[in-house]
Amino acid sequence: MTWRNRPMTHLPRVEPVTRSRHYGGFVLAGLAALATDAALLTLLTDVAGVSPYLARLASIMVAMVVSWQLNRRITFAVRTPSTLHEFARFAAVSWGAQVINYATFAALITWLPTLWPVWALIAGSALAMFASYAGYRFGVFPKPDSRR
């Protein structure tokens, strides 16, 4: 058996899903993560009096776990148990996407100082969304055909 036809047992088992469930799941996971992030940030800052800088780190981490679980179960229909290795790949992709998001935002408001910052936020978020989807699809939750 060569490396080309050897099964890649370390990758999660992914079931095929409909396009609407797949892309709808990606949107749902993103919105749920955003809601989790905002709710926990608000709770920690307004109720518990935590610094917004520390609170945001905690809220991002919890939101990332929510996004990981929803993406693995709905978007990519993974049926094998979660692993720390899988989460580490997911977190690496997520943090990488956030670097793209922030770098795009910072570059746009630097190069176009009259640009409304929200437009820069939208542009950065859009690029980050495509980067995160590609990373999740090809690096974290590959299609069953790509494992052969």
C-alpha cells in the first residue's frame, strides 16, 4: 500500500449534506458565534465589571468553541467524536482569518482616511469569511473524497 491509497484515519468522518444545509449552517454558526461573543462580552463588562480587553479574549474563545461545534455538526456534518487536534486546527484557521480581518480593516482606514470605519470592517469581515470557510473546508473538515 502506498501513501496515495492509504486511508487517512486521523481525519474526521464527514457526511455529504445539501448545499442549503451546508451554507446555511456556515451562516448559522457565524451568527451564533457573533451572538455568543456579544452576549458574553456584555455580561462580563457590564455585569461582572471585567476589563473589555480581557472580556473580549474570553468571549472570542467561547464563541470559537460554539462556532467549531456548529460548523462540525451542521455545516460539515462530521460524525466522529471531537478531538483536541481538530479544535487546534479550527482555532488556527479562525485566528488566521481574524488577522486577515484586522489587517484589511487597518489597511483600508489607513489608506482611505475618509472611509467610514464600518465599510472597512465589512470588507475585512468578508475576506475573513472566505478565508475561514476555505480553511475549515480544506484544513479542518475535508470532504470524504479528499481523504482517499
